[in-house]
Amino acid sequence: MDDIISKILEMDETARKMEDEAQAERIASREEVKKARQEVYDEYLESAKNHIEQYKKAAKKTSEEEWKVTLKHYDDVSAALEKKFKNNKEKWVNDIVNGVLSYNN
């Protein structure tokens, strides 16, 4: 009978050790999952930051190119107006003076 009780106690102790080991493995697994989740989150966050930075650079480049096109357009318009003014200045002054003088008569 003592032999049976000893074996039962031994089996109980073995079962408790196995339970403790299983509990430790469960805790370790949870920590691994938590760590892996954080790593995935950090990688995603870094990837998102990189995408945002690339988008900012592309948007800046596009807006700078558009600004250059707009600036060139206004420079061209300004040059055309300046040329038109130089070519027509005398005529316009004469037309204005003649218009004012004819209005008074």
C-alpha cells in the first residue's frame, strides 16, 4: 500500500512539474507573441513613415516643377506684353492724345 501511495505522490509531483512547465511555456509563448506583434507593428509603422516621406518628396518635386512651368508662363506673358508695349507705345500715346483733343473740340 505504501508503494502505491509513493507512486501516486510521485505521479502527482510529476504532473505538477509538467503543469508548471506547461504554464512556463504558455507564459513564454505569450511573451513571444507579444514581442512578434510589436515587431510587426514597428515594421509597419516604419514602412508607413517611409511611404509618407517618399510621397512628400514626390509632391514637393511635382509642385516645384509646376511652379517652374507657371513661372515660365508668366515670364513669357510679361515679355510678350513688354514687346507689345515697346512696339505700340508711340501709337497708343498718339491715340490717347488725339482722343482727348478731339473730345474737347
